[in-house]
Amino acid sequence: MQTRRHFAKLAFGGVLGGSALLALSSWTRWLWAATRKVLAAGTDRKSLIHEDPAKLDATNLEITPLEEFETMGPTNRVVDPADWRLEITGQVGQALSFSYAQLTALPSIERNVLLICPGVFANHGRWKGISLQNILQQANFDRTASRVAFEEKGGKSASYPIADVLSGKVFLAYQVNGLPLPRKHGFPLRVVAEDYYGAEWVKYVSRVRVDKG
């Protein structure tokens, strides 16, 4: 069986168009889901802290109340949304900049995604934010690019396969459980990355960079 890496290479090598890529992404998502451990309703979240999120189907898992959310990494960044911008840079034909108001006015994506910080906690949240597919197309991203990096100004960054970003598996959230993202969880914008450990869910994102690899 061919891997997702191989399919992504085909897709971004020009063999597949945009609509075919999304169809392929849905098919591979279904294939991977079929091999996952299905979590029953009522599963104790503490029992998941040593699990790999990529091997779990959390569809039946209850949403974690926001007051029970745990967090790691920086929690005290203070960002004024009036001055903040999200910059789109790297291998793009046109660099872009968005204000918080502009981003929250864009069509949104909202999904339940499990966040696991290995050995520490597991949060299952209802995350709402933006998919980057249209934004990257607007920036005329390089179709030979293979990675997208998300950066916290003056802090950490994480890089993901571009196929995961374009499919919406990795997106940027400005709300959780129906509420604006709290400061300690990364306001105004944080990464939500299905199947990835929490250490890669960058908070306080201010830049998205398209890379060739």
C-alpha cells in the first residue's frame, strides 16, 4: 500500500489538481481512521496521556470543559489584536498580511480535535478558526513547496506537510468550545493539528511560512 507521503508527492508534483487532492485527502483520512482505536464515550482522558493521537478515533469522546483544559509552554503572552498581524511569507508569489478582524471574517472551519501532551494531559476541544487553503492560493504559493511552518513571534515554530495544511487537518484556531481563545491557550491564534502531539500546536502564531522542504 502506498503511503500518504507518496500521494502528497504525486499531488504537488502536478499529477493531481486541487479538487482531486481534496478527494484523495478524504479517502486517505478514511483509510487511516479505519485502523484507529475507537474511544468509547466516557473514556477517562487521563488514560490517553501515553497514547499516540494518530492512532485514536475520538469521535465519541466528550468535549473537555474549558475550565478543565490543561496547558504547557508559554501562557503569558499579551497580544493587542488591534496591532497584531498574521503574515504569510516564504515560497509565495505575493506575501500577505491579515488583521485579526479580517481573519475572523473569513469562512471558518470548526472541528473536534484531541490534543495530547504526552505523559501530562489530554484535552478534547471544539476548535474554530480558519483553513489556510484559500489564503495560500491567494498568496499564489509555490506548488512545489512541501512544508508549511507556523511561527510564534520571538518564540517556537513547527512545520507540517503542506498536504495536511491544505486539507484542513492542520488549521489555525481563534475559538475553543465556542469562546474566544483564552490568552493562556494562545490568543489570538494557535495551531490545531489533528494526529500531532501538543508540543507542535504552536500558540500565539504570527507568521505562516511556505517552505520547499
